[in-house]
Amino acid sequence: MEAAARAGAGGRGIGVESPKRPRLAIAASPIQGRGVFAVEAIRRGAVILRMDDSRVIDGQHPLRPEDGEFAIHRDFLPDGTVTLMFSPERHINHSCEPNSYIHSANRKRFLLAMREIAAGEEIFVDYALNAVDGDEWECRCNVPTCRGYHKCDFFTLAPQLQRDYLPFLDPWFAEVHAARIQRLLSESL
Ligand SMILES: C[S@@+](CC[C@H](N)C(=O)[O-])C[C@H]1O[C@@H](n2cnc3c(N)ncnc32)[C@H](O)[C@@H]1O
Ligand SMILES: [Zn+2]
């Protein structure tokens, strides 16, 4: 396994309670290409990593394929900003039964564990969370509840699944799309 150095950089201060980020590794995934794996158990609610959103892609700063920047690693923020994902987050695959989710505070995005994650488990997010009008492909996540054809768009999920996912929706996304979420809730009364 290739060590994901940035993700394991948490240290301990002397006499100071210092949170330690879980160690992660990048390795071949049974789902697609490479994936991110927990090296040690991660408790529910733990911060797995902070997303590095520093590389913004726009008209003046386009992708540089000659420097290894590719469209597949773009990420779409709730305010419409497009960023380039770095490692290890760029290697996180999608699952229709994810074990992690993104939560923002002050527009800084963190990846949190949705449930207890065992050592050796692959880290997954549901790409439909916090996305609208994204790309589509045949999902190979292999879970019993796999939706099959995947579309990166929260609002195309079945209404019950959208409601089930509300606690895991990024507050930033929920704020931007408050009217659509209110409609979802009102229609289920
Ligand atoms: C950012 S990459 C994910 C990491 C990638 N496996 C790697 O090697 O770096 C996103 C792409 O991985 C593929 N992918 C991720 N999860 C998948 C899944 N469950 N089924 C099929 N393809 C998936 C899709 O092609 C998607 O556009
Ligand atoms: Zn699936």
C-alpha cells in the first residue's frame, strides 16, 4: 500500500490534547482503479481528513494536463467553484452504501465517518450527495442496494433516500439548495 502521508500527519503535543487523524492508505480498489483505505479503525463521527480546496479551476486558471491535472479529479463546490482534488481525497470511490460524508464549516470541507469503519475497509462517499447535474455512469459498487446507473445529482435520488440522507448533506449544500429541500419535505407531509 502507498502511504497517504498528508492524511497521517496528525501529531501529539506534550500535555495538550491533540486530535490524531486516522491513517489512510491508497491501494488498488476492487471497485475502480485505486481507492483510499482505513489503516486503522475509525470511529463514527471522526474527522477522516480535510479537503484541500486550494487549487481553483476557472477561466484564468484552467486544468494543466501537462502537470498531471485531469478533469476526472475536479470537484464541484456548492457555490459553483470548481477545484482540483489532491491525494488522498482524489482517490475516494463512490458507493451506494457509503461510510463517509462531507461536512463544511466556514466553507472548509471535512470528511467524516458516517459509521464505525474497520481497519482495512475502503473509504467511500456517495457521489450524489452535495451534487447537482453531475456526470453519469454504471455503478460497480456491488452493494445489495446499488442503484445501478449512477448520476451525480442529489435531487434525482428517490425521495425517501434524499430524506434518509438529509443528516449527511453538507450544510453548505443544504443552504444553497434550501428551496428544493423544503419542497422535498413539504411534499412528504
Ligand atoms: C475521482 S475518481 C475515483 C478514484 C479512482 N478510483 C482512482 O483510481 O483515483 C472518480 C471516478 O472513478 C470511477 N468510479 C468511482 N466509483 C465508482 C463506482 N462505484 N463504480 C464505477 N466507477 C466508479 C468513476 O469513473 C468516477 O468518475
Ligand atoms: Zn452502486
